[in-house]
Amino acid sequence: MKIDYQELILVRLGEITLKGLNRRRFEARLIQNMRYRLRDLGKFKIYQDQSRVYIEKRPQDEIEFPTREILKRIKEVFGYTSASPVRRFSNDKDLLYEQVKAYVAQLFSDGKRHTFKFETRRVDKKFPLNSYELNSDLGALVLERYPDQATVDVHQPELLIQIEIRKDIYLYHEIQPAYSGLPVGTSGKGMLLLSGGIDSPVAGFQMASRGLLLESIYFHTFPYTGDQVKQKVIDLATRISDFSGKMPLHIVDFTEIQLELNEYVPPEMMTIVMRRMMMRIADKLADQKKINCIITGESLGQVASQTVDALRATNIVVNRPVFRPLISNDKNDTINLAREIGTYETSILPYEDCCTVFVAKHPKINPSLADCEFAEQDLDIPDLVKQGLNNIETIII
Amino acid sequence: MTVYFDHAATNFIDQDVIDFLAKELVNNNYNPAARYTSGIEAAFSIERSVSKIASTLGAKTEEVIITSGATESINTALKGIVFAPNPKHKRILSSSGEHPATTETLKFIEKQLGYTIDYCPLNNQGVVELNQLEEFLIAHDYDLLTLIQVNNVLGSVNPVEKIVKLRNQLRPNLPIHLDAVQSLAKIPFDFENLGIQLASFSLHKIGGPKGSGILLKSEDTRIEPLIHGGGQQNNLRSGTENPAFVATMAYVLEKMQRDFSRNNSHVVELKQHLISQLEQARINYQIISPQDAVPQIVSICFPELRAETLLNILNKEQIEVSIGSACSSKKSERNQVLKQLNLLNNLDQYVIRISLDKNNTKTEINNLVKNVKIALDKYAV
């Protein structure tokens, strides 16, 4: 009996199966995103069937199916709940038994003890044995072959070996959880305010997981901040783009604006006015790019510029919703997530993104709107915004 | 075209040295421990080179140990004394103006071996205060006194002769180790005359290749080797000796000695020119290095602009200098030597270090000052 099987990846859809008429659009986008993420590995046959997506080798390709590499990459794609590497073969009882023997041999090849259980789903009712019979029969087979290693555990087995009997038979046990969320591109676009800190990359990740395509904006103040900071931001943007797809990074030359602010703005209001200027420029740029929301990594109470009053003062200068996914996060949670998504190590490199030269020792932490207007009265705001927009270097990450 | 003012960090290697080294690597590359003629010749070559090296440093041939650099030399000296089979007071005296090669090694000795390390503070001239040092010496018996001769941050020169006199008076058996890394080519150095027991050097500070260093050890000083192995260099520093490198080290040292006066006069002139240019440009500056510092190292404070910001600007103009303290709230990033000078208002973060050498020109100085002026005019807040 030839033990021939086809390797493929089975992707389970979650939330997007609830979207009704939009489901087709979401699934198509998910497949497109997966194709994009796998582009360096080659081309694959990716299609959707019921509430699943399948990734297979194309019939014309001779290469070995890179199961592990695919699983690694699709982990960074949003819009599904889990994926499994699967063996598929013809619907035949004897073949099934041979396949299971071979599969299980692999699982027990380490010589160690493992608990296991079979779980069969028989969609094809014409199959000679029913699920209960199959589970016990195959279970007995394994116990017989591996008496010193195998024990059955019906509650929390280490190896939950699953069999699905459809037109073909599917055999697997591994389930790789995903970040879930919605496929990037199904929720429109967002403008992310990116700094070299820990928070903003995480905020970008969070919003991308809700299906937002991202463009990011970073304010550079050379020579007060050096080129290493700029590189740090580019590195962070590159990492985020692994999750969010191609992402333009707009680098605004903020130095002249900063110096202007320094001239006319009272020192204790500098931080908040700086942030208002940055938000205005980001808002105008978002307008130009037809992007209808802004994303920041702000968290309540974390620094002086992030009190409720301060957030109101910065929020009020923009004309679109500001998403602050970290607003209620504990710093430790943000750090853990940053570590997990691989931005933490870059973020903590010691190049400061906001030069402390311009930050007052005692910034005003609860500025009223009147305070802000008073502090800005000598500034030609529209001109400064224009200046910002005219000094942008865009890199496509 | 880059303009290089960071010679205290490292030096360019002159073409004649490169040519010399290249030739040596081709013709003089045998293992000196080999028993056949070529090996024996290599061994003789090493002996001749070491003899030349000793001569330029005022030491005996037997007193020279070749290492991979000053950090290894310092580690060998300090750990060598500590691990030597001598009676111990378990106490070492140093200063708070030392290089991390010394301070980190001392921290290790303190933590792992339970030693007490006393650090004599620096005065506002960047050198150890003799009175304070005397107090330490009177109060305690030490296993070793380790000091930097020329401070790499300020260029200040510790009064080694006076310190040796004090030692002779108060603790005649106390061995002294000198970190002389910044001394060569800047001040005359004579091991015998100084009366010290150990001295560490690094060749890349005077135009030699990185990875070559020297430890001078007086014959009556006993140290435990740091590196064990084949027993080379009288078992003091095992490892296959490098005849080509050692010959080049001798070449570089002899060259340095020959050109010593000429090069120093040139640098003195350059330093004067720098100051006059700064004056002319009416720049707000303060020289942090003391009056009697070596002319090669000039630490300057520009109170109107942070050092890091100035560094970014100069770097864009391809002018290479170094800074004392990084612009950071983190304590560990602040330079320990500068902190001791008690500069007001965190001015240590406004200090840049310019280190000059024979290859710098007045035109380069003009370029530097011009760009500093432009930077201050535009970005000073």
C-alpha cells in the first residue's frame, strides 16, 4: 500500500465568517494578504472552501511543500483563528489505517511517553465505520503498537489526533493559534503617528489587526535627534509592515518648526503645543491621502502630555477619529506585546526620539484649551503646517 | 573628505608602516617556537624587535611583554598581582579618573575576590590630589596602586614622579601600575627612571595596528599569568608570538621617538590656532582640559549646544570628534571623569573632545571652528 499523501495547510476562519454578504470580500482579502506574505517562498494554490482556507502546492510545482516556513509567515497575517499542517489522502478505509500508522510512528519516534486521543469527524456518511468505532479502533491500534509510550487521555491529551472524512480524508494534530482580527485592508486606512518608542509600534499592530491598512508619519528633528533615531523608526516600520503589508513612512522635517515654537511658545506649554502641531500636520496629510483616522500609542496618564486635558487639547485640532488602542493599557502589557511582536528590542535602543532640550522641567499637565490658544497666539499655524507638509521624505516600507 | 579629530580614540596608520607590516607578513611569518632554521630566525627577530621596543620605553628587554592591546595589559597587571602567590592585604588603591579597562577589572576583583578598592578622587585639574593620596597611603597597606598617567578625557597628567616619591617614603614595597595608554608620543616615558613596576600601552594610539599592546613588568615583580598555554614569553603570556606585528611595533615606536619633538611642536601650534580661531569667531566656549594638559587632548565645553547635537551636525559635515557624556537622562551614560569636575548645570553634556595629532592641519581647524559657529548660530537654544 503506497503511503502517499498531500501536505497542505488548513486555515480556520473565525470572526469574518459572521460578516454575511461581506464574507466573500473578507475571504478574498485574507487570501490576497496570505499570498503577499508568502511571496518570498513562491506561488501557492490558496482557495477558500466553506469556513476554511487551504494552502497547497500548485500542481505544476515540483518543490517540497515548505510547511514550517508557511506556518511561520502566516502567523503574522490577520483574519483567521488558527492553522494546521495537514495530510490529505483518498477516502479509503485501509489507506486511512496505513496513513495513521505512519503518522503516529512519527509522533512516537522520540521514544518518550505521550497521551493521545483520536477525534474523528465523518462528514461522508458512506464511510464504513462511524466516528466512535474509528476512534476506538485506531486508539487500540496505537496502544498495541506503543505499549510503553502511549496512554489514552480523553480530557486533555497531549496529542489530539484529528481525522476528517470528507471527499478526501484529512489527518492532523497540530493547531497553530493566530492573532485573529480582520484581514488588513478590510477596514480602510489609518495614519499612524510613529515614534521610536515602545508604544506607537504596538498601537500600529493593534489597529492593523482590526483590518486597517497603515501609513505612518514620523517627526524628525535633526540635529537634536540623530540619524540613528531615524533608522530606528525605519526598522520599527519595517517590522510593523510584516503584519500590516506595504506601508509608506512619511518623515517630516520638524526642526525649523521646532525652533519656531521654541521662540514663541512658553516653555511649560512646549510639549502640548508640539503635539498639537504634529497632530495638525498628520491630520492634513491624512486628508491629502484620503485616510480617515489617526492612530497613536497614547496611554492615559503615562506622561505629562497624556492626561485627559492634554489628550483633549491634542484631539481637538484634528478632523477625524483618533484611535488610541493602548489608552487603558498597563505599561507592562504594552511591553509584553512589544516583545511578542518583535519591536521591543529596537524600541529600547538608546537613541531618543524627542530631544529633551525642548521639554520643560515642569510641563503644564492639565492645559485648558484657552491655555493652548494663548500659548499659540504668536504662531502662524497654517504656515507651519504647510512647512511641515512641504518637507516630507516618503519611504515605502 | 573627512576631517579626523578623534586621535585619542585611535590613529590612522601611515603608509610606510603599512608597507613595513605588509612586507613583514610576507617574509617574517614563521612560528618562533619552531625548531627549524626559519622558526629560530623568527625567534631572533622577535628578540631584536623586543629589544628595540624596550629601548624606546626606557626598559630592559626582559621587562617587555607583548599583548593583544592595552586592555589585556591592564587585566594582566591587575589580575596578575591579585592572583600572584604573595601575601595579601586584599586592598588596591586607584583613582576615580581611570579607564573602564581598569575600573571594570577592579570591580571584578572587588566582587569576586572580596577586595577593597579605594578610589582617590580627582581635583578640579583632573588629577589626583597628592594630599588625599598620601592619606590613603598612610591609612592602609595596599597590594597595588594603579593609576592612569595621561587622562584620556581631559589630557591632564598625573604627577607620577611625586606619587612614586610618596610611595617610596610611605610604602616602599607597594607596586605601582601605570595606565600609560595616552602617554606615548605625548610625554616622554622612561620606565627605569620612573621607578614603577608595571605599565600598559596600546600601539594603535600611536599609529600601530589595533590588536598590539605592551605590558612592562619590572623583573622583581611577580605576577600570575592571565593567559595560560604554550608557555611563550617566559610563561607570562602564552600564545604564538607574531614576529611581523612585533617588528612593526618596534618600527612604530622608533618612528614615534624620532619624530617626537617635531610632532609635539606641531600639535602645540595647532592647539594655539584652535583657541585663537575660537576667540576670533567670538564663540562662547570653555576649555575644560587644565592648562598643563597634553596639547593633543582638548576637552571643550560649548554651553549653548548639547554635545550630542553638535556631534550630529559635525558628523553630517564629515568632521569627526568625540563627546564626553551622551545626551541622556540615564546616569550610566554620563562620563564619570567629567562629572567629578563638578561642572554646573549638567555642562558635562555640552563637552566635546578634540584630539589632535601630527596629521591635522590649520585648515582643518578652521573648518571645524567654522562649522561650530554655524551650528551654534543656527541651533543654539
